[in-house]
Amino acid sequence: MSSIAKTVIATGTSSGLGFEAIKQLLQQTQPYRFILGARDTEKTRLAYKDLNFDTSKHSVSILPLDLLNLKSVQSFAKQALTELGQKPLNYLFLVAGLASSAEGPGPHGSKWCDAAVVNHLAQHYLTHQFAETLTTSRSRIVIVSSGAIRNIRGGDTNNLDSDLKANSGAEARVVYSGSKFVQLLGAHYWRRNLPDCRVVAVSPGLIPNTKLAQHSSMGLSMDMPDAKTVPEGAQNILRAVTTEEFPADPEQIFLTSWGEWWPKDVYSLSLDKALQDKWCPSKEEIEQSEPVFKE
């Protein structure tokens, strides 16, 4: 290899924006070592094999991960850390997302709906698993966010408590906006609690042609103003991986799809530290409160 490989642990890279982002990194001269979580490991392995990337330069390891099951998150983290060994973790790449209404029970008895678990709780729990390694490695944590964080119901964070509950009946747009907002609360939480790491929230833009949009009732299409292709959205995400130009204000962590840092007034509601702490439980609190750990 021409240089030292950088290691990336990632969620949400078996298809769509995440897959495209890894595909673009596999085309670079910089060597990468990817440890990726996927529900369907065999299908995902074949998808990456079909890319015919340079295996003398890059490596891709696919491990089982179901973000609807926090025990699976725990198991994935243990396997990923074993595979990582003593090497640094350069990037934790949190791409996975789900858009669905809050109908029916929560996964494995959780009080939260599926989208709240996938978009925030599971990936927050995963970050807890890697916290020590992230600090030692001085990693960059890239969290794929959305402009939808501006659209929480009524502009009132108090509505999150009811909208994100399992069986609340909240429709997909409300749940998606609320769950991505609490995910952004998580980005601020980790910026504060992992000060040796760089935390970046990034929006890929409006990308209709992904499973996220196609499998929901959100009604997105390429006819919409500012709609972008999947490759364009992946390029927008990768700015958060490659940029070295950061604002002086540490709270200004949101990189927009057009490559600018959002002013804080756009996401001012997420700057409330008490709100961040409320929605970002400790590893132990999650394990004590989530029924899956009692199964």
C-alpha cells in the first residue's frame, strides 16, 4: 500500500447513500479498511464484491448488525472492536436511517417506535460501545443528518416525547423529523462528551431515489426543487469525511448539502444541553430500560 490505511466503522452502507459513499471511497488512492454492519451480510458482501475494487489497497469486512435489536448492536460492536485490534479507528460513520410512521409496538418491546430506535437510540448506543476507542484514536464521528430537523411538530420539543413513542400513530414525516432532531441532539452530546474527537453532522440534501424515501409515505421525487441523485448525495456526505476547515465556534457542527456550515440559529433548539442529556441516556441506562436486554 502506498500509505497507511484509514479504518472506518459504519452503519447503513449496504445500499443507497451509504453504499455509494463507500463505493466512492473505494475509488480513491487513499487506502481504507472498512468494517461495515448489515442485516443481510451475504447480499452486502456480494454487492461490494461486484464493485471489483482494488483489494491490494482496500479491505471490506461485513458483520451482522440489526439496528432494531440493541443486543445485535452490542454484538456488532464487540466483533468490530476485535477485528479492529490495536489499530486506530479513524472514522465512525453513522449513515443508517429509517422513515416510517409510529404504528404498532416498538422493536423488542421498546417504548420507542422503529424509526426512533434506528435513527437515534441504536446508533447512540453503538457510539457508547466505541467511546474509549474513539477517544484514544481521536476519531472523526460523521452523523448523517437532515434538513428535516427544522420540522419537529409545532416547533415544540415537548412533542417529541409523544411523537416518537411506539404506537403513537404519528405519521412518517413527523417521526422522521423528530427522530433526526434527537439524533442531532446526540451529535451535540458526543461533541461535549468526547472532546478529543471531531463530530460532524451532515445533510446529503433531498435524495428521492433511496430506500429511505421509496419505502415511506413521504412522497419524494426527482421533480422536486433541489432534488439530487444518490451519487451527489454521497459526495455531500463525504465532505464531512474530508474537510479540514471547521468553524471557530465548536457548536457549529452541521455541514449542509451545499458545503457550508449552517448558522446555529437554524438548529438553535438542539443547543439546549439539558435536552441533549435527556435524549442521550448512558450505556447503562439503555441496558436497564430496554426490554431486549431482559429477554
